[in-house]
Amino acid sequence: MYVQNAKSSERKPVTVPGLHAMKAQGQRIVVLTAYDTSFAMQLESAGVDVALVGDSLGMVVQGHRSTLSVTLEHMVYHTGMVARGLSSTLLIADLPFMADRDVPHVLEAGARLVGEAGAAMVKIEGAAPHVLDGIAALVARAIPVCAHVGLTPQSVHKFGGFRIQGREQAAADRVLDEALAVQSAGADLLVLEGVPRALGERVTQALKIPVIGIGAGPQCDGQVLVLHDMLGITPGKRPKFSKDFLAGRDSIAAAIRAYADDVRSGAFPAPEHCFD
Ligand code: KIV
């Protein structure tokens, strides 16, 4: 089969300043993961705003139990494939485990994911001092950064599993402090994962930059899901915060369009997808 680059979209390209404008105008931002060209083209034609090449590929594509075995080579390979399927959708690529270990490694990863593979932005987990240095170093080289706090999957062993974060008052305050710290370091976007919905609302109101929730309640500025979760094809149990949008629909395109519509209308996430 011959796959053509997606060049035909009539939509204006989604940009980083455009995402800030969407927050200011109260327009919800639709984000979905993708790992290859064919699915990237589906996201593009469904009008998804942002495609994320997440290191979740380690779990849903490679079959591992965590994201920790994903390498920079894997991320560059999959990001390149997704880039070739997009034209107007903004592309974010994850920094894999330990690519944030110091500023030179962060810059090398940023250069490869943006310069070689075609991402417009890179995502980095956590808010430890070395991560804040990494964010500042990328931003100084004009590489926009999406930060990620709350349930950060690369910390799975520290958390003792994929556990909801910020349930106690002190822990919630810590998540908010981390969100403010990554914003001060220069991040342009934040993924907030696996926190009670009240904390999702609190962080979203406190930050100037858009907050994209996953298991963080309906008040975030946008939502992200893992593609395989929202198509109901993730091996094992579907996470509580996700929804099978393919159920009752006859195509992947219709499922992705329904997800985008429900995020924009606020119908997703519903109370049963949230943590209290
Ligand atoms: O790796 C990933 O897909 C992610 C999303 C779950 C936000 O980080």
C-alpha cells in the first residue's frame, strides 16, 4: 500500500501560541496519542488538535508492563512515522526514561525529536531540579516544552504502581507547586495525570499555560487519552479514566471524531471517569 504524506488538510496549523489562545478563549484542546503514520492520518482527518507520541508505546505497542524500556531511538523512529501522517496537527514527542538525566542529554533528545523526527514540542516528566534545568535549557533553544506532573509513569517504581497522586492535602499542594515550578521554568503546556478532579480544577485555574488532563477531571483546558485505550484495544483492563469510543461505532475514524466532539463539548470525561 502506498501511504501519502497528509498534506491536504485545510485547517490552519495548530501552534503553541494557538494553544494559549484556546485556553484564553475557553476552547477545550483535544489531544490523543499516536505511534505510526496510518493512525496519525486518522487523527489529522478527525481534527484532533495535538498528537502525542507518548512513551506509552512501550506498553501498548511493545507489550511491556511500564514505559521504562523505551529508548530515544524508539521515540525518534515512532515520532518520524507520526510526523509523516500529519499536516496541521501539532506534534509532541516524549522524552523517554533517563533522557532527562542532565542538560546535555535533554538537549540531544530535543534536537533529535524536533530536528530529525519532526516534533514541534517535547514532553518531559516531573519537576525535580534537573528537570527544571532541562526545561529551561530546551526553551532557551526555542524548543517548546510540555511538562507532565501528577502520576508520572516513569516514576512507577517510586509510586509503587500506577497510583493516583495528590489525594491528601499536602500531596495536592505538592502537585500544584510542581505545576507552578514547571510553568516558571518555561513550559508552554502541562499534562496533569491521575489526580482527583478538584485538584485538576485547582491546577488549571492557577496556571497561565494550558493544562491537559488525563484522569484529572473535566475542568482541565483539554484532555488526552492513549489511542489504544479509547479504541478499547489495550491489552488487559481499560483504565477507569478512559472510555471505549469505538464501542457502538463502525469505524476508527468515527470513534476519534466522537472523542474530539465529547472533549470539546465537555461530555468527556464524565463523573465515572474521574477520581474524587
Ligand atoms: O506516554 C503517554 O502516552 C503519556 C500520556 C498518557 C499523557 O504520557
